[in-house]
Amino acid sequence: MEPPQTDSPSARRIRLAGLGFGLLVLAILIQQTGPARLLREIHGAGWVLFPIVTLWGVVYACNARAWQLLVPARPRSFTFPRAFLLSVNAFALNFATPLLAMGGEPFRMAGATRYLGRSRAVGSVVSFRFLHALAHVLVFLMAIPAAALLLPHTLPVLALLGIAAVILLLIAAFLLSQHRQGVFERAVALLERTPFLRPLALRLERHRPALQELDQELTAIHREAPWHFRRALGVELAGRLLSTMEYALILEALGLTQGIWHGFVIANLSSLVTNLLIFVPFELGTKEGGTYLIFGALGLDPALGMTAALLSRVRELSWLAIGLACGWWLDRDARLARA
């Protein structure tokens, strides 16, 4: 599949503004923490990089298995190793995408088409993205009670957590309903009711049979193998919960004894911050700034939050390199198959 086309001037302006904002935040945090201290702490806690990189290998394995389970009666050629390589490559490209972190999904669809066919591949990837988002929201909800216990017991904090819980419940219900009922035809119907998007809806209307087929592929798991959907959600939830162990390991490496619940809250709240500020390329500054503030709110040294975020970023860059290597391997495999 060809890489996405150059984006619009407005998208470029948003990306550049986000990049400038992220660089400014990062520069302020580095200056406030002190470059010498950062280097010293990262060097002292560097042993944790191998465990957290390995941990994320298990997380990506859970993602790949959940994706497999969402394909009823999948062909033998759609093996776990292939699903794993495609998943890691897609997540790496998503991280490298400057805006919205969705650049890897077209490549995942193209890779899966070899084994599943076009409609089934597109349906399975969209199905997995809904499942992945649902698992994130459910784990965010699990973190709300822990955050309420560990954060300062002030009215504004408790009110914000309560509002967040209500919003997350609504999002979870929406994602589950869309997964069960289909999204493609309903999206066209929504475009038809939006005046300035109606021309786009008219163009998509010509492809209604294809959209119906995609909706059938998306919802097939609920008709043909509902138990597989529950298993897939369980595996994806396990992967998401495992990913939150990263900050518990980093806290240990930094000599802090707060333990697993502090790590759980830090991982989820920092992820929530980066998702809210998704327009900032590569989470630059938002990851570090969010972790810095969360450490302070939990009564920890905020400067250690900066170190923790940078250790986590090294893990991200490691898997970015691994994911790009997976893409090279998949491309080589495809060329050999054609030959």
C-alpha cells in the first residue's frame, strides 16, 4: 500500500503548533530538573530498560492474539507470528504518525489482506481498533478509585475524577454499541445529516454494498462467535493491565517504594493526558509534562517524573525500531511469496 498523501495546510499548521508547544514544555522541564541530574538518574535506573522492553513484547503479543480472536473461522495462514509482526509494525507506525496516531492501520490492513481478503482484513482491523479503545477506557475506569485514594482528597480533584468516570462510562457504552451494530453505514447516515459533509456522503453512497459488507465483517464476531469476542476483550484487557506495570518497574528502578498502585495510577493518568493532547506529534512534551505533574500530585518528587517519562520514551523508541524491522521482514516475506 502506498504511504498516505501529504496532509492539508491546516493539518500541517496544527502539527507545527503542537510540535512547538511540546518542544517548549520539554525545554522548560529539562531546565527545571537539570540536565546533569537527568543523565545521572537515567544512568542509575538504566537497568530497567530491558524488563520494560520485554514487558511490552508480552503486551504486543496480547494485542496480536486479541486481533486473531476477532476473526471468526480464520484461515490457517493468519498465524500468530504473522499477526504479531503486523501488530508491532502497525503500533510503531502509529507512534511515528505526527497526528492522530493512525498511520499504521492502512499498512496493517494491507498486510492482513494477503491472508483474509480485503473486506475481512479491513473489518478485522477496525474491529480491533474499537476493542483496543474499549480496553483502554475500561482500564482508565479501573484507575479512578485508585486515583481517588492516592491523590489529594480535595473537592476539585474528586469532582474531576467523578466527571471523568461518567464520561468514560459513556464512551465505553458507545464503543461497545458501535462494535455490535456496525459503523460504516451509520457513519454515512450521519454525514448525510451534516450539511457541509453531504457531498462526501453522496460519493460514499455509491459504495453502499461495500460498506454493508464491511459492517458485516465488523459485527460477524457477535453473530458467529460471541464467546470469541469476550475472550478477545479479556486478552486485550490483560495486555493493557500489563502495560501499566511499566511505571511500577520504573518506580522500583528510581529507588521509590510506593509500589504497584502508584505505578498503575501514573501509567493511566499520563496516558489519559497524552490522549487528550493527541495533536502534539510523538507526545513530545505532553508525556513528560503529564508525568511530571502526576508525580507532584502523588506527593513524589516531580523531577523523578521527568526521568520516568524519559525511560518510558526510550522503551517506545526501542519498539519503534523493532516495529520498523518487522515491517522490513513482512515486506521481504511478501516479495518472496510473489517470487
